[in-house]
Amino acid sequence: MKTVAALFWAGFITFQAVSTGWLGIMVQDLTPRDAVRYGLLITEGVVVVRVQFNSPAMEGGVEEGDVVLSLNGKKIPTAERLKEVVSNLQPGEEIMLVVLRDREETSLKIIIGSMPMDAV
């Protein structure tokens, strides 16, 4: 997401666009019901419910139904935590996303993007 930061300098206000990281996925917390439905033994994670067309996630191989376990080696227990971590990344950064797919861990290299202006 792009935000605008106002910088104050000697009585002048300057606006500068600030980019935050973007994957292009919709997610929800893994619930105990989801864990049973997917046949998982884990209780924490984030389920990918939608992958936006032509997004960094799609290009990196993320699929609907994947359960995000970690990003760059850091555990991702909730959707809120994933949002926080991704928003602190810069467009162009390469990340390693570990997902659970068909009960097997899969590592995906993804280049973080910036949210398209028409998606805001």
C-alpha cells in the first residue's frame, strides 16, 4: 500500500510517497476446524483464501488453500502478523515463504511488490 508522508522543513510541507510491501493474497487465521478439514496436526498458521491475478504471490507459486507457516524463517501464527511483516518489507525484496500444501512443507521464493494504484 502506498501512503503519503508529510515532511516539514523550514516552514514548508513536502509530500513523499512511501511504499510498503505487497503479496496480493487474502488470508484468514487457521482455525481448529480448518486444521481438521485439511487433516493438519498444526494449530497455528494462515490459510490463503485468494491469490490475486498477476500478483507477486501468484508469480511466486502461492496457491489457494496453502497454509503460511513462516516468512524468512519467522513463524507466522496469525493473519494480522503476516500483514504486519509484509507491510514492513520494501518492494523488490526477495523473501522465502514456507507453506503447507497437501500436508507437505513447500518453500517459495517471492519478490515483494507494491500495491497497484487501482487496487487501493
